[in-house]
Amino acid sequence: MNPVAFEVFGITVRWYGIIMASGILAGLLLALRETKRLGLNQNILLDLVIYAIPAGVIGARIYYVIFNWDYYAGDIWKMLNIRGGGMAIHGTLIAAVLTGIIYARVKKVSFWLLADITAPSIILGQAIGRWGNFVNQEAYGAPTDLPWGIMVNGVKVHPTFLYESLWDLGVFLILMWYRKRKKVEGEIFLLYGILYSAGRFFIEGLRMDSLMLGNIRVAQLISVIIIASALFLIYYRRKKLVH
């Protein structure tokens, strides 16, 4: 598939960007609907998004550059050229969470409430956004003989982008079901962290383009940290509620 959708005044518009924008829009509409359901001011969410989206893009790029430093070192233009590819979802999440914490403190609203509202939207956006990897022929897995393998550069490989997209969709459905059953604020967001990270840990093991820290796949390490941290926070917040 041609990664370029069309050109406007000589500027190429890529399918990757269109797909990512579609994921963001779908997530935003869902979050606005949830905000309305809870009877909250939707401007609070819209203001947060204005800061969180650019912060997420910057975070995704910084994260990717850090773990590919040998390639980017000394070339600032390479670092800034995001059209050349190179984004990492964990960098997006770290930057977005930090932005959310700061925003919540400034606006004097509950970070955990905002996190719960946006968690299903985030995973829905990820489920849609992963198809951008298909267009770019990236984030694929090891060679396979399975019937659903896809051809990349003449080799049949695991469509790990598809595995993660389907997993993310499943997580989205679970979060939507659980949102009215949570025990404490923040539980939807923390459950998102656990479920997404569990799937990412196993899917990452199939990928051929993992960011590495020595012999360790960075995404797997981060996934373990997120799962452990989220489990502790759920336990702590529930215990705190009882007392």
C-alpha cells in the first residue's frame, strides 16, 4: 500500500498521519461523551487535550531518540524529522500522564478522575493507530508460516501491529464494561495500564524492531514496571478507601 495518501501544494499527506489523527478524534469524541455522562464541564477535557496531544508527540519522539541514540547522535535535524518515522507509545503515555498531573493540580481537579475518563479513549486510539504501522510496513514480527502472516520485503512475518490492535480493542471493551463497576477513582486507568502492558509484553517478544537496552527489550521492561506499579496503586487506593 502506498504510504502517501495525497499531496497538497507539493506537501505529502501520509496515511500514517491520517490514521493517527482518526484515532485521536475517535478517542476525543468518546471522552467528551463520558464527560457529559458524568455531568462534568467538557471544557476541562478539551483544555487538557490541547496540552496533552503535543506533549504526547514530543514525548514519543524523545523516548524513541533516546533509545536509538547511536543513530541520532549529533544530528538535530534527524531528531526533529518525525516525518521520517520513529515514535514510541510509551513516550507518549509518560508525557501525557505528566501533563495530566500538572494540569489537574493547576485546575484543582482530580487527576484520577480525568485518567479514568480518558483511559478507554487512549486504548481505542491505540487500536486504531496501530494500523498506521501496517501502512508503513513497520512494527512487524519474526518470520512465520501461519496463514495470517503478511509479506514484508518478500518475507512472511507475524502481523504484530494486528495482534496489538485486536488486543487493544479487547482492552477497550473491558474498560467500557468496568467503568461503572470501579471501586475507587483511578481504577479504570490503572486497569488499562495492567491489561495493555500484559498484551504488549508478549507481543513485543515477537517483534523484530524493538527498542533495546542492552539485551533487554525496553517495552517489555516498561510493561513489567507499569503492571507492578498499577497493581500496587489499586491495592493501596482500595485499602485507603476502607480506612
